[in-house]
Amino acid sequence: MNGLEVVSMGTEQISDKTEKQKKLDAEDAVNKAADEVKKNRIKKLQWYTDTLNKRNYYTSATKLLIEDGKKALKKVEGYSEYDSMKTKFEEAVARAEALPVKAETPVVPTDGSDNSKIDSGKYSEATATPEPTVTPEPTAEPQ
């Protein structure tokens, strides 16, 4: 074996290690991304559960929280935390659905007169329209 062959073999081994390391790094990146997704999904479901537990009335917002929370629950299916989180979420839903219903405040259209003061003088007798008066006929004779 000459020196060139030894260098060539060393280069192949280094190249081989570099490729293996690249594969390991790629797998590690995929695993980290999957862990981050899992963490975010669990955090989101926990937020829905906590938010439902803070509600005082059952409103359209409560109903929407329940619907979106159910979607978040489906995304954690298969995780080891699923069973305990499902139980907590379902308890929060049951609590929220038992809350008193609060009537939604309707949106009332306004105009500029809503916040102005009433001019009560406008309705007094002094400013009322006077009775019609009769204009006398001219009595002067033409000249």
C-alpha cells in the first residue's frame, strides 16, 4: 500500500462518518420538531381546559371554546398524556355547560343624538307655535 492509498482510505472513512453524522443530525432535527409540536398541542389543550374552568356564564364564546377544544383534544390522541388530559377537558366542558346562560348584549345602532342633552326649553309654551292670527282687510281707499 502506498501513501496515496492510505490517504484515499482515510478520506473515504471521513466522508462515511460525515454522511452518518448528517443522517443522525437530520433524525435529531425531526425528533426535536415532533417534540415541539407535541408540546404545543398539549399546551393548547391545557389552555382550552383552563379557560373553560374560568368561565362564569355559558355564552356563545363558551360554546366556541368547547368546539375548538374538542379539535385540540383530537390532536393529542395517541400521546401518553391523552387520557388524563381528556378527563380534565371533559370535566371542564361539563362544568361550563352547567353554567347559567347569560343573555348576549345586542348591538344597538346609535346616532349622534343619543349622547346629547334634551333641550327642555324646546318644549315650553313660550316657544310653541302661536295660534294663527287674522290679517285685517285693508280699509284705506285707493288714491
